[in-house]
Amino acid sequence: MAADQTKRKIPFLPFISLLCFTSIFLILSLSTKSSISHQTLILKPPNSGSCNYTDGSWIYNPTWEPDYKYDHTCKEIFKGWNCIANSKSNGGEILKWRWQPKDCNLLMFDPLSFLKRFRNAKIGFVGDSLNRNMFVSLFCTLKRVSSEVKKWRPAGADRGFTFLRYNLTIAYHRTNLLARYGRWTADGNGGKLESLGYKDGYRVDVDIPDATWIDAPSFHDILIFNTGHWWWAPSKFDPVKSPMLFFEKGEPVIPPIPPDVGLDKVLKNMMLFTEKKMHPGGIKFFRTQSPRHFEGGDWDQGGSCPRVQPISPNKVEELFSLKNNGTNVETRLVNEHLVRALHGSDFHILDITHMSEFRADAHPSTAGGKRHDDCMHWCLPGIPDTWNDLFVMQLNNLKVRD
């Protein structure tokens, strides 16, 4: 059919229009390929050739009452994240906003259908406390429709649950860097790092997984990874007082490398380890960076997040543009490293960054009970619920294709 169509004469005016359009497209394509940016992370939805679920806006509906979702009484919600129980002024309003992709709809997943479809499956979240945010959201949603739950710690997990009626297990494996790390102190007998003047720091073995999740790939059928927030944390890894010192094959990397290069090495090695250990048919996701919304300084510099509504696209660019190199620059910076590391792998990207960048209103802020504003974690119920809507949608479509 296509071959027959190419033999027909193409009318002159439509042909000229097509030629102009193609030229403009090529020029724009060349201009955007000059550097890697946040726009490189474009999620290609499994069930549509044109819809990008990360391109959209938040729509407010004052009467919105989501079906199937949990409420703030779910006991697994970490106390500091329970914005309704902590009387955050807009705790209830956070749930009145729904993410609306530009050219399609992102539906809330049905927890009962999910439990039936993934009966006997094991799902693991591997990463820092932002992945725990997402794990708790999924657990609370499922528990609302299936309360027969066994609490345990499978495969070294920090916490885990099995929904007994469906034999579905979900678990959270806490790890800050993915790789193994711990305190390092200079040896009195001297060594390569000591000869360079290093006295104290953190040893990061770029090729050894953290013990908390080393057994996760061989146990779980589905894994969701994240990392990033601890890699640019001078309060934890002070570049002078307690630097990150990278080791490979048991030896220090000489000359010492900065954290961003160390991150690249860790991502590469941890992905290879997972691909090697996970059983055939296992599904692997890597979640993109969750944005922080500190304004007026970082968390230890008086920064806050007092907003009670989503912010505008212009404000998003002001807060997160790499050109501005502001307080929250880690978000898109980490994503650049993820794009490079994931290229050519069989990991699926769960791109939650852009939709979350608008939601400066949805952090615990002062309601978290900390000495400083919590502008990094998310209120629950809240934004991680939408992450799980996207996760389940992608997962369902992957299972259909398989």
C-alpha cells in the first residue's frame, strides 16, 4: 500500500508546505542536540506514539474526591510527612490538584485491579527517603482495599509487606548512594590517599552495592531505583572536612575524582550488577530526580517553601534552570547523569521530575516538625500518588507488550 502511494503525483502546494515543515524541523532538531538538558528526558509512553505524559499542567478541582485513594490515617505514613494530621494550612488542598498531560489523560490506578494483575509478584523500591515516599504511597493505596497484610523485611529490606490474599510483596530498601560507603580515616602506616594529605572522609566503593539491597535483584520481579539527593550534600560530605573518597576494586581511585564523576561510575556499576543478578523477565525502572523547592537559601541556610499553590512555568525555570545554578540545581543536574547512564540499557525511565517541579506547595514545610523547613520530602497523601499512577500505567503497558 505504501509503495503504491509513492508512485502518485504529489500536488505542488502541499509538497512545498511539507518541504518547509521538514526544513524547520531539522533546524530545530540540530539546535536542541547541541547539549544535554532536562528536555533530553522525554518519556515515550508505551501506548501512544505522540503523547508525552510529562508535558502538561496541574488542574484544580475544589470538589475533587479521588476514588480508591487512601487518607492520612494510614499508619505507615512517616509522622513528618502527614501534612493533614500536622495541620498544614493547605494539607487538604494539595489533593484537589490533578496532573493533566497535554495530549492525553493520566488515570488513577485501580488498586484492586493492580493486586489481581500482579498476584504473586515482588516489587522493590531501592533508594533514599524519596523512594520511601513513593513506597508508602503505594502501600497505603493498596491497603485500603486489602487489609490482610504480613509485615516483614524481605531480602534485607528496611521494611516490607505482603498482601496475603494476593501474595503480592512490596518492599523498601534504603540506600543513600546505591554503592557501599562508610567512614574513612587515614592509616598511620600511610597510603596513597594519606600521601596526598587526606586525613578523614567517606569511602565509597563504586563497584560494590550497599548491603541493604544486594539481594534485591535476585528476589524481586520489579525494581524501582533512585539516587541523587546525597551526592550534592556538603553537610554530609563536606569537600574539605569529610570528602567522598572513591575506591574501585578495593583500591582508591587516583587521582581522586569529584562526586559527579563518582556518581557516573556508581550508576554504571550498579546497573550492570542489577542486569546480571535479576532473573530473565524482571522489570527495572529508574525514577528521575524528585525536585526540592527551597527558596531564600538551602535547608541549613534559612530556606523555606511557604507556597500554598503550584508555581508558574516561569518560576519553575527560575528555580531549576542549570544556567541559574541555584539552590535546587541538583534536580536537573542529576537527571543529566541518569540520561547518560541509562542510554542503551534495558532500564525504563520513570520521569516524574517536570510534573513535580510545579508543586512547591506540596512539601511538609514547617508542618514536618523539623528544626528547618522540609522542602524536599512530600506530603502524604500527595504528589507521590501521581508518581504511582504513572508507574502503574507504564507497568501495565509493559505487561501487555510482554
